[in-house]
Amino acid sequence: MSTLSTIAPLKARQEVFIRTDSGFKAPEMRLDSPHPVTRTKPKQVTETEYWENYYDDPEIIYEWNNGILEEKGVSDLDTTAMYGWLFELVGHYLNTHPVGRRIFLETGFRMPLPHKTVIRRPDLGVILDKDAVPYQPTDNSYRGICHLCVEAISDSKKKYITQDTSVKFEEYQTAGVQEYFILYSKDIYLEFYCLNEQGLYSPIKRIKGDVIQSTVLPGFQFRISDLFAQPLPKKMAFDPIYEKFVMPYYQEERLRAEAEQRLRQIAEAKAKEETQRVEAEQKLRQIAEAKAKEKTQRVEAEQKLRQIAEAKAKEETQRADIAETKAKEAEDRIRYLEAEFTRFRKS
């Protein structure tokens, strides 16, 4: 479970526990008040008395049920965390799609029903701007009917469970609250309703296994499992279920950073490619120069060989000429000697 940021509406969903002989017990007090409740709650009050004396009570959050004061129960920590996560998720949606606004636990709205009148203060309510009854910035209550109500069950008393799952279910349905979400960490009462064509609540059909899609807030959706897991916004920003309304600016920043990184990588790759091309061209020049030098050396060697061969041939010719000259001289000498010998014999 992720750690939720501190937000004002959560204060009223928390309580300070004290140790007793039978275990831990929650005192009857509001978290934002240091004083426990000591006065006796009257059994019945008029609506005027409720608005004047109990609606702004600093210690207890009261609802009004046709003359009866009803205290709001306090959820356990897991249900409170579940509520806080959904509260923030709705906030992300309304920041991205400003089609309405939230009301918190401190804010009430009046429902004149056929058989009674009640004033309820949902843990979370959503009012669309298109409603005929505007919710003004200076209002401390809403004079219309909420389009979406969320209640986080308190199971400290059975009557609190009955209120959320039965009494308020009937009231919200009759008043025309288009969607009603009931949160509970133990899952047994966890459900999400919308008004059908007959004006009755039907469970919202779950898609992809456990995804709830709102009809009041188009495009708003969440996984039921994420109510328990409570992923962080930065993770949801790139989840296909939430990416269209959770931190779109973070998506843009990340996509821009990724694009810039990609451009840097492309620039680095091009620079590396250019360096490799220059090195390859330099290598080719070196190879060409080496081949040219090799060719020059080969030509020079061939020329040298021709010169040597020519020198040898010339030397051989000269040697042959000398040998021929010597042979001629020898023949001339022999003929001379033979002539001398013949002449000597005749004399």
C-alpha cells in the first residue's frame, strides 16, 4: 500500500485511539478538535436547528435524517486509504477534465424525498458544472443533488454499515444521484452502482475483469484491484487505464525528455558515424597510398630488373665479342705460325 499525501478531507476519516481494558477504542471526537464530546445529543431537531447548531459542529460530523441527528462513522485505516486514493484519482480527473468539482465530507446537500427529507454529507461527492443548481465558491453546502456520491463504510457499528448499504442506497437512488460507490477494505460490501433506465441502481458492469468506468465522468475509470494496491500517480501516468487523465503533464515531460534523449542519441550516433566515415576515408587513403607506393616500388623493381638484365646482356655481348676477338687472334696466330713453319721447312 502506498503512502498517501496528507489532505484535509482525510482528517475527518481518521480518529485517535485510546487503550481500554477491553482493547482500543475511538473517543467520540473530531480529529480537528482537542475536546471530546460531552453534551447529550437531542433525539430530534428541526432542519433549521440542524443548519444553525449542528451542521458546523466542531467535534462531530452530523447528518440529518428527517429530524434525527446521525453521526458519521469512522472507517478503518485500510478503507480510509482506499477512499483517499480514489479521492486523489477524482482530483486528477477533474484537473485534466474540468467538468465539475468535488465536495468533501464536511459539505452536505439536501434531498427532499417522497416520504422524508434528509441532509447527507458523502465522504466524496462530485457535482457537474452543467447542473442547473450551481455550486458557488462561497457556499458551505450544496443546494442541488450530487451526480456522484462515495461512501467509505465504517464497520465499528452495524448501523453504520446499514446506513451506507441500505438507507443511503435507497435515498441516493430515489433522489437521482446518478452513481453511488461504496468502499470497504474487506470487499464484502464493495460495490459501484449507476442508475438504469428505470431509475434504479444497478451494479456497474466491470470490463477487462475489474475495471469500473464512470458514466457521470466520461473517461474516468479505475481498477478495483488498484483501490487495494493504490499505485502512485507517476506509475499510473503510463498505465493505459489512467494515462488520459492522471498527470498528463508528467507524460509530456517524460515524453519530451525521452525525445530529447533520443535526439541526443541520434546526434551522438551521427557524430560517431561521421567519425567512423572520416576514419574509413582516411584508412582508404592510407590503403590507396600504400598501394600506390607498392606499385611504384614494383615498377622501380621491374625497372631495376630490366636494367640488371640489360647490363647482363651487354656484359654477355661484350664477353662474346672479346671471346670472338681472342679466337680470331688465335686463328691469326696459328696461321702465322703455320706460315712461318712452312717457310722454315722450305728454307
